[in-house]
Amino acid sequence: MTGYLRTSALAAALAATVLITSGCTESPGGSPSEGASGAPGAGGSALVAVDALTVKGRAPKTGYEREKFGRAWADVDGNGCGTRDDILKRDLTDVRFRDGRCTVASGVLAHDPYTGNRIAFVRGRSKVDIDHVVALSDAWQKGAQKWDAQKRRRFANDPLNLLAVDSATNRRKSDGDAATWLPPNKEYRCAYVAAQVAVKKKYGVWVTRGEQEAMRKVLGRCPDQKLP
């Protein structure tokens, strides 16, 4: 009897280890559950995580509209500020507010991740965009059209998927994935692709075969790159 109990305990421990190291569990709704950091597998190998992503063909863009992901820059965290201003506050330096707390009037993007340039931000004539690292329409074609409205709203406002960047470069990116667009700033490519992997892992967005190969190629040059 004692031997049986020891064997059962060992099996339970091994099962728990598998769940922990997988970095992602399924919630009842079918989407990955979040850890304490809000990003499943945060700190794990980005290169290893690429192989865990589902690979499928790109679905048609039919039916995609920005509004399907909720009102732009909603206050999803309930702090009284829209998501756009939250990200500006996070990514800019020398921030000044129009209203003293939320509306960012000016600041400096000291080192734009996409170009490496220093960019001044002035509200109303900004050269800074808030980019979805995984574009909304890309997500739509790789699973998001099947999500409910609440999940799409979370995706569109998740800080993990948002970045203040040079507006002109962001518009050239459009809705490209890793197979069709990478930042001109080569020093940022590993971190950029790792962020895409983290977002797609968290929300269950799939990748195309060409996209997965492009991710592997970038991360193969920086195998120690961690997921954000």
C-alpha cells in the first residue's frame, strides 16, 4: 500500500511539472489562461515557443472591421484613462499632460523601436503611433473572427500587444506578419518577433507555415531571447 501511494504521488508531481513547464493552460472558454504576469510563459524561450504555435492557412479577411475589436482605445483597466494614453505614458519620456493625469500632451520617444530614432510627440501633430504588434486584421484572419466581442476587445487593448512607434514606419508595416514585415531597426527584430510569439501564444492566434519559418529564422540568431 505504501509503495502504491508513493507511485501515485510521483505521478501527480510529474503531471504538475508538465502543466507548469507548458506555460499555458486552457480555460473553460478555450483561450489560454493567464499567469500572475498576465502573459503565459513570460520569461521562457521565444524560439521554443514558436514550435508550440498552431500552424494553419490564412483565412479570408471577409467581415473584418476595426469596430469588431471594440471602441478604439477603451479604458479596459478602469483607471480612467484610455489605452492609447496609458501606452504613451509607459513608452515616452518627459511626458506632459493636458489635464494633469490622463491626456498626454507631449513627450519624447527616446528610442523608437522600429527605427532607432528619437521622435518628439506633440498631440494633434504626432509622428508617433500606437502599434498593435500583432495587427488586428492579421489576428482576424488567424482565429479572431471566431472570438466573442469581449476577447477581441481585450486583445485590442492588451499592453503586451501595444507599442509606441514611428508613425510612418508603422503605416508601411500595415497588417504584415513576420513573413512579410520586420522592423528596419535590426537590433530590435528579436524582441519584436518574441513579442509576436507571446501575443499569439496568449490568445491562441495561429501562424502560417511561412510566418513560423520567418520567426524561427529571426530567433535562431538570438536563441536566448525570452518571451516578454
